[in-house]
Amino acid sequence: MPETLLRNTFHVPAPPDAVRAHLSEPASYIGLSPLVVEVRDVRREAGLIHYVSVERFRFLGFLRYDNLIKVTLRPTEDAVEGEVDSPGGIRMTYRFALAARDGGTEVTDELRLRAAFGPLLGYAARQARAVQLARAGILADRAPAL
């Protein structure tokens, strides 16, 4: 199965514990990922958080497609990790590594995507990269409220 790795490191002017807490809450991903418009069916169990995320895609400006993805979050001492199972055979693992730096948090956002075939992986990787880069600014903008 083809795969690709995407990485982005950025600074958030908030302490690591606050960033970890924010990234550990499913509702925080609404708007943090510009595609995510809703989270549902949140279940918590033994250090894991499971939920369904609704990603909204628009095609040609008027066609709407809501992609329901299954997400598992796993907060750790120095990171928030997770897995995504999306329709179409796209799988993603991710890790937000958090380190205290310069009065805030250095976040290393790493995504590993796999897909059944290359063209689908290319499309998913382009979408994931755009979200990843946007997330850095959105999370930094949310810092005062964390």
C-alpha cells in the first residue's frame, strides 16, 4: 500500500499542557482542521478517545460531500497521537509532538497517509498538507484562549 509522510513544525504561544488538553478534545478539531464541521459519537475508554469526524468537501462550488471518518485519539505525556480510518481505503496515523520552547510549545505535526492506490493517495496527501499548514496558524491563533 503506497504511503507518504508529511511533517510541519511550528510554535504555539501557550504551555504544552494547555496545547495537549486542547488537542485531546474532539470538539477542538472543529475548525482546527478547516474541513471538519462536526464531531459525533464520542466515546472515552482507558486512555483512548474514539469519535466520528465529519469532513465537508465542496466540489465546483455547490456540490457538497460529507466524509465520515473514524478517529482514535491517544494523549500521552509529550504528544497527542491518533489514527484515522476514512472511506475509500485511506488510513492516516498522526502525532503532535509537544515540547516546551521559548515560553510556549513547539509542535511537530506528523501525518503518515496510506491508500489503496497512488492517485487517491496523491489527492489525500494534498488535502492533508493544506489542512496541516492551516492548522499551525489556527492553533497559534487559539493560544490566548487555551
